[in-house]
Amino acid sequence: MTIRRPHDLGRCALALFSFLNFISPVFAASPGASEYPWDFRKNSPKYFQTYLKLLPMQLKKTPWFGRFDGTGTPVERVSVNGKAYLAGGICKPHQCGDNNLTFLIEADGSRAVAMVRAVETGGQIVALGNPTVGERQFMAKEFQN
């Protein structure tokens, strides 16, 4: 865009501001959403409780599963088959190689699914919460590396 008149500068700034808002992280505009999984415990207890419901007792007792006390990726809003989710992942501190969990929580907080590979699962990838084929495919990408 070429700026020819002073009022064009305002339009240029508005266009840039609109573009930056479009590409900025979802959480800047989503009150109550957390930036990292461990933030759910305090900032978004509804999402955290939904996540906890899908964990078997053995995993709930393990801190990096049951409290998100691990190393994680930022939570982001994603769409799977047209449905909105919060997606994130976490791994066991200092042992991420074979100890990973990725999750999807429906944006309204009503349901969660996850896939995990850990010592606690015998090194096998295990699906939790009965994910749909689309959800499973989305989460499986995290284990392909």
C-alpha cells in the first residue's frame, strides 16, 4: 500500500491492527482461557476438571498427568471436523522422549479426549476418552516425530 495522503496512514494502521488481531493467539481474545496446560488448574478449572474425568486413577496420581506438572506446549484453539477445541500437550520433565500426552478439550468444556505414551502405559500409545476418528488423527500427529 502506498501512503499518499495523511488520512491513508490511519487506514494503513487500521489494516495492520486488524491483521495482527486476526493472527494473534486465541487466548488474547478468550477470557478464561489459559496459555499453558498447567494454567487450567487455577484459571480455567472447568477445563481442568473435564480433563481429569478422562484419566484413569493410576494416571491421576502421577503429577505430570494429574496436575499438568510437566513441560508443555501452549494451548491453542483448533478445529477438528468443524468443532472447536482447546488443544495442548505435556510431557514428563527431563524424560519427554517416551512420556507424552496430547489432549483436546471441547471449547465449551463439556468433553475431553487424549492420547498418551508413557512408562505408565508400557510405552504404548493409548487413547483416553473415546476420541472420534478425526480427533484421533489430529492427536496422532503429535506422536509421529
